[in-house]
Amino acid sequence: MKYAVFSDYCDAGQSVFDTYEEALEDYNERISDESWNGVDAYICVVIDEYKAK
């Protein structure tokens, strides 16, 4: 299972992690960092993945 962290912004700045702990660390950094202040953040389970060629 993989986890995605992203922000509700025009450049979502998404990151994908192999463990929940890694994703949670990034999520917590986003919600506590002044530069992300006022931008919603999400942590989600990746249910499908497509990689373009």
C-alpha cells in the first residue's frame, strides 16, 4: 500500500510514500510550516496508480 500527501493549491506538490509513517511526517510538516499556512493538506491511501510512458 502507498500513501499520497498533497496540498489544495494550483501546484499540489504531491508526494508518494511507501509507509504511513513517512507520509504522516510529511503531512505534519506541511500543516505546521509557515510557508504552507492557509493551504489545505491531505493524506490519502493510493488505490490505483498509472505511470505514463
